[in-house]
Amino acid sequence: MEPLPERTDVVVIGGGIIGVACAYRLAAAGVSVLVLERDSLGAGSTAKAAGGIRSSFTTRVNIEIGLRGLAEYASFAETYGTEIDFRRDGYLYLITDPADLPGFERCVGLQNSYGVRSRLVEPAEARRFSPLIDTEGVVAALWSPEDAKATPDSAVQGYARAARGHGAVLRTGVEVVGIERDGDEITGVRTSDGLVRTNAVVCAAGAWSGRVGEFAGVELPVRPFRRQVVFTGPVMDLPESVPLTIEMPSAFYFHREGLGLAMSFCDGDGDPGFDTRYQPGDWLPKLAEIAARRVPGVVDAGIRSGWAGLYEVTPDRNQIVGESVQVSRFFYATGFSGHGFQMGPAVGELVRDLYLGRAPSIDITELDVRRFADDRAVTREHNIV
């Protein structure tokens, strides 16, 4: 392998969907870019992503970011020459607590104001959209028909290829071990393969972003939490189109995966850490109980396999995207709390604009990391999956 470049305009730390999207947008704008990934591209959280892409969020900024992701991924195969299996199967939120209805009504109003075609439906109509479900205990549902699903790894490869086409250098198997500074200015990035001179860094390291922030002297309150998913055997009478269906407030969800389903739910955060071993323990029986109640047809399918991955979580479950005011030219795009894949397209453009000194096309003031130090009142995202 060729040695790392001695100097580059910007080093992007992290080769997941956020890192490669940032690299592509920066390189296409004429910036020299080096992406450093200690594993293989997309091997972190992106590799374990469900692949959902939605606009059915509950905050203005997330709706705008989600809409940009839907638009990009819908034309991804044509634009980048990479098939990502984009399908608009929709998102269906099953509301089981009557007290949540007013909140969902407000969310629908906000989403509709941005052109999102979401609406509240009766349980019987919800079952028409997702025939596998049992609607007992469901008081209503939010249906968002234009939300979609795609293959995250394919999108990573498409962005990586496009970034290289504009001159970006993407290196895997290289670990960042430090960031050098002269006062408040970045002067270089130290790696397992040597020093690279640069005056700008983009932290897109996902669950490992807290450590990267420490290297630069910037506090990034991102903690890793394990999330587990199981895959069933073939499901009888499985419809061709299955929306990504989420029961609220349990956040149990399922979507089609081959001839069966992928299923998961969050049984609390537990302790933060980087352990990605699949450990069914008490979690699997709880998941099975919910699945048997909500998707009874899956009971006979059995569990084919399971895995665990990491969510990169911030204190308010909203991502942090911006530029440090402590360290010059240190940009961060992390803490996506499970939504990084769908937000990658917009975030690549936002980081490019921040680097170039442009006003971003989406107002991301509320995503600045300083909100935690200032204890600002930020609207929490309710529809966490």
C-alpha cells in the first residue's frame, strides 16, 4: 500500500456513511481529502444499520435532513452508478398509548407542513399496509408512505467510489492515535502509519467519536450502546412489500429481510461500551413475547441468526453537527443515535458548507455541541427507532 500523503486540506476520521459522504462532497468542491478508517469502509455502525430512510421525524431539523436523504437515495443508482436496492415500502408507527395521540397529531401537522405525506390511520387501515400485524391494543397508527429502505454498505461503496473519482484518498486499516495542535490550531493527525499534516479534521467516527474529540481537546458527549437484531427463517404468506413497522412506545420494529423478517427492540440502554457480541440472554425472550403478540405469524419461522451493533448516543438523542469554537477547523458529525445512514446525504453537504464558510442549506444551529454546556432547551426527537 502506498504511504499516506504528507499533507492534505482535511482529514476525515471514520469511513462509515457519514465519513464517505463528507469526503465526497468536500472532494467534489475541490478540497484535498484523506479518509482514515481503522477497519474496512462501513465496518462500524453502518454495517449493522437497518437501512431505513425516513422523513417521519418529530423535529424540524430532522425532517429536513430526512427529506434530503430520501431524495438522494431515490436517485442514487442513477447518480452514482451503484445499486442500493432503494424501496419505498413506507414506515408505519403503531400507537398503543392513547396519551401519545396528541403528540403524533402535532407531528403529522409538522411533517405535512414540509410536504411529507404522512397521516394518522385507524387500526384496520394500518393492517392493510402491514398485513402481518395484530392490531389488538393499537389505538391508531401513523402512516408515512414515501419513507423507504436501502442497503447501507452499497451506499458507502458508491460514495467512496465517487470521492476517489474527485481525488480523495481513502485508507483503511489505519488507526488515528492523536491530533497535533499549535495553540487552538490543528497542525496534523498522528496515525498508526505516521503523521499527516493538515489544518482541518472532520470527526465522523461514530461510537468512537468521544475519543477523537479528546485527541483534539474537544468534548463530544457520545457514548456507545449495544443494540441487537435477530433474523427469522422464512415467514409464511410474507407480502412482497412490508413497511418498516414500529410499535410505540416499545420501539419494537420489524421489516422484511429476504424471505423472513429482521426484528429488534431496545430493552433500555444498559451500560455504555464497545462489546458487539450477540448475547440473547433475557433480551431474546422479551423480544419473542412482543413479536408473538404483534406479529403472530412469525412464531413458526424461528430465529435464523442475530447480531449486535453500536448506537452512538448523545444525552438528548439528537446528533451533533457543527464546527468547534475551541479548536480551529475541527468539524464534528456524530451522535446520530441510530439514524446516521439516512442522514448521511444531508450531513455530507452540511459539513462541506461549514468547511467552505457557506451558510448551510439547513439551519443546524440546534445541533451544535455547545447546547449541552449551555443547557439549552432543545426539542428531543420522539420517534427513536
